[in-house]
Amino acid sequence: MHGGRLIIGVVVLAVFAVLVYFNSQALQNMMNTPPQTPTPEEAATVATVAWHVERANPDVTEDDYRFYEHAISIDVTFADGTTERYPLGNAYGCNDASAMPYQDGTRQIYGELNCYFAASGTDFTAFTENGTFMVERFKDDASGETAGETTVVLEL
């Protein structure tokens, strides 16, 4: 009866020793593996965007139309974790920003910013198309001078 326990104990000890050996080999391999560095293409891949809207004229009061003018920037976070801020210009009445990505035909949309003031609107759209990240500015002003005008304001 004691011999059976001894054999079971030796078998359990042998299995334990084998498991410890293989786990130590796996741990050593993990420790010797260098960290994965993204390729330049992967590093340049846009992961997310965030819109940055601040008052362009902080000293102006509400009785001046320039009170509603905003300085627009976009914070672009790349796949390697780095973030860069890019200025995009000024627009009036900005308040409706979206950073919810979606697919629109051949474009991967990362976000949109809508600005509307006194019957005039400006929209910014951040997207990737054919491997190029861009931000477009679309103007729709009541005067008709720039209605429907689209300009690329950032291209990476």
C-alpha cells in the first residue's frame, strides 16, 4: 500500500519537473524576444482622431460676431501610439464633433466636425483614401460665393 503511494508521488514529481522545465524554456524565449517595432508604414497608419476646438479670439465679448470664431486643430493618433496636432484654420459656430469611424465607399472616415453660424456652414471631414490620410474642409455659405467649395487642408 505504501509502495503505491510512493510510485504515485514519484510520477507526480516527475510530471511537475517536466512542466517546470518547459515553462522555464518558454519564459526564457519570451524574455529573449525583442519588442516588435512597427514598420514605417504601420507607424504612419492613423488609428484615431480627436477634434480640438478653441476660441480664436478669447478676449472678444459676445456682442462681437468674432466671439463665435473658433481655431480648429486635429489630434491624429497613429498606430505606433504617437499623437500629433495639426492646425486646420478657423471657422464659426463649431459645436458638433464626431470621432466615430465608419466606411463610406472607398473612404475610411475617422470623424467629422460641423460648424454653423448665421446661415453659413463649414464641415471638416478626416478620412483615409487610397492609403492617404486627409482632412477636407467643405464650405456652404449663404452668400453663394463659396457654396459647395471643398478644400484639402491636411494631407499625410
